[in-house]
Amino acid sequence: MPSDQHQPLLTETAYDPTEKVHITVLDNEYGDSPPPFSWRKLWLFTGPGFLMSIAFLDPGNLEGDLQAGAIAGYSLLWLLLWATAIGLLVQLLSARLGVVTGRHLAELCREEYPNWAGKLLWIMTELALIGADIQEVIGSAIALKILTLGFLPLWAGVVITALDCFIFLFLENYGVRKLEALFAVLIAVMAISFAWMFGETKPSAKELLVGLVVPKLNSKTIQQAVGVVGCIIMPHNVFLHSALVQSREIDPRKTGRVKEALRYYSIESAIALVVSFIINLFVTTVFAKAFFGTAIADTIGLGNAGQYLEDKFGGGVVPILYIWAVGLLAAGQSSTITGTYAGQFIMGGFLDLRLKKWLRALITRSCAIIPTLIVALIFDSSEESLDTLNEWLNVLQSVQIPFALIPLLCLVAKDDLMGIFKIGPVLKIVSWFVAALVIAINGYLLQQFFAEEVSGVAFTSIVIIFTVAYIAFVVYLIWQSITVSSFGFLKPRSDTI
């Protein structure tokens, strides 16, 4: 078996949304087959999948976990497991698109869709990103408020989070691996914090295993079930992963090298999401043990969760309130950084912007920080209002999912774009079934939410108008996907001349 010294090494390139990955022609003695498996090569490819997995661990997901545990107990653990598997499938398709084409999803949407559709997709994606970023920054601000014993108000935590995000991004100047190491540390902090909580509260191992294996669902937990599934696909994360995989230099003209990259990225993404699943499992089971069946189960949110845990289980060597806050801070900080990266890729890709990196970061940060600061000033003293806002932001995320998922499934099946790496009939059927399931589940969530929250003639009329326009655009995207399958093009022929 040839040694690794005969195999060209990968070259690290910066996560820069305005620069194309340099393509180098490499000698490949294996032809169209990938080189033999190498642990050293796997290590070189490891990084993008863990950055991608942060979206499965952001404060919005943690709030979904704790509410699922407190209200549904252990009964939705099986759904958490399968939801993570579905998320892995979607992210692997995103990685495949980025590796094979050498371009990320936002760029391809601009190039492949008509101009008006591309701009509308950009607006929808930006709205989803802003909604996710508000949750992430508010999560960090809540953690800082807890750790400073209430000295820092939410708005001050938002400002600090905005500034330290730029400090962390500065690490990129020292190499991609340094930045990836920072994310590894933050994930480790989350894992240790929530594992510590798991050890302190001692959830039932028997009920945990039953919850993982035996599917259970009833009318009282349907909303939490929908929330668990609704968190698996973050629209901005689908765009992000297709860009992150380009941080390693791969020659897309060498079939064997592309297959090699896809193999290693699949392995590292699977490992990353196993880690994220375990962390989510810790959070869900801790709150299932502590609050399932109690009178306060419906009132728990990010802001009061730590205090409720401390009231329930006492201080301990290290107060569980601060353990929760440290884990929440790590989740918020890591997700705000990846959110900033996603914003740069999305804005640069859809609009074809050529700006300096600091200016791109400033613009994309401002789009999220300014509305987040307004939210913090308005809801600083009202945890109940903040939880209601978080529900609205989850709804915003849900309605944007089709605008990331449908273009992705359309493009990975496009013959002239993907070549031999386009998804086959079986994977296409499975992927579209997953897409239909996720869209249907989120549609149910929206119907339930609007039935409870929407009232008044004027507001109802506005909602109806936007709903009709929304459905029309989703139908258009699906029709375009059918067009690709039948004729192989997206843009009208006049756009492609």
C-alpha cells in the first residue's frame, strides 16, 4: 500500500467568501478511485463538520431541548436521534455540492436561478440568519448576565458579544486550523458543562434507553415534537457547510480526489453530529429528570433554567446555575461566530460583493446586532416576553427552511453541474421525502402558532397575503426542480446566453 508521502497534502485556505479556492492539478496514481484510507488525511480534513455542528448546539436548540425534556420527559429522545440523522443527510448533500462544484450554495443560487428569484432567496435567507443571530446573541447575553450576578443587563451583553466576535474572527489571520481549534475548545466546554449537569442530576438510564428506542407521541407533546424536528435544519447552516468544505484545496477535475474528500468529510461530519447529539441528549434528559410532570414545566426558558435547576438540586461544589451559564455562553459565542461566517458567504455569494473582509464582517454583524440590541433593550426585564419572542423567531426559522432545502436538492441533482456526483434516484427520493416531511411538520407548527397568535382583521389580512405569496414561491421552486429533472436548466434560455 502506498504511503501518505506519495499523496499530495491538502492546503489550508482561509474561509473567505469572496475568493475562489485555488485549483491545483495533482497527479493521482489511483485514477478515479480514492486513495486508501489514512487517519492522517482524516485529521487534515477534520474541522468544517464541527463548525457546521455548532448550529445543532446554538441557544435556540438548547431552549428546544430543555422544553422538550421538561414538558415531554424522555419520550422524544427517539425523535431527537432521527432528527439528527436527517440533519446529517442534508449537511452531507451541502458538503457534496461545495466539494464537487468548488462553489457554495449562495453563489450557485445566484448563477443558476433567474435574477428575481435569486434576490428573493437572498432576502429570505438573510431574514432566517437575522432571526437565528438574535437567538444566539441573546443566549450569550443571558449567560453573561448570570455569570456577572445580574450586573450586566442584556443590552450590555449584546454589545460585548458583538465585539468579542470580531476578536475571535481575528484568529483567522493565524490560519484556519487555529480557528477550528477554538471551536473545538468551545464544543468541549459545552460537552463538559452539560455532562457535569447530567452527572449532578442523575437522569434515569432505563428511561433514557426506552426513550431512544421506543417511539412515543401524543397530543400533549406534539408541539415539542415539531420543535425538535424544526431545529434540525437551520437555513443559514445549509449555505454555510457548502462553503466551509472549500477550506481544503481539492482538485475537482480529479474524480479520485473528490471521492476522497467526500469520504473524509462524511466521516468527520458524522462524528461531529454524534457529539452534538450527545450534548443535546444531556440537556434534554437533565430537564426531563428535573421538571417533567411539575407545575413549572411550561415556564422554563433560557433565562430561568439555571436558577430552577439550582433550586431543585442545590449548589454543589460548583453551583449548577453557573455550570449552565458557562455551557450556554460557549453555545452562544460559537454560534455567533459561525453565524457571522454564514452571513459573509450568503451576502457575498448572492450579491457577488467584493469587499474587504473587515467591512464584510461589519456589515453582516450590523444586520443582526442592531435588531438584537433593540430586542435586548425592550425585553431586558421581561423573561416571559423574551420566551414569546423566541417562539416567533423559531417560526421565522421554520418558514425559511424551504428556501435553503429546495435549491440544495435541485442543484445536487443537476447533471451538468454535478456530473457523476449528482444524487441517484434512491437518494433523490429519500431526500425529497425528508424535505416534504420537514416542510409538512413546520407547516403544522405554523398553522398551530398562527391559530393561537393571529387575530384582528387587518393583521389576519396581512398574514393571508404573505402566506399566499410564500406558498406561490415555494411552488415555483419545486416546479423549477422538476424542470431541472426534465430539461437540465434553471434560468430561461435568454438568461444563459
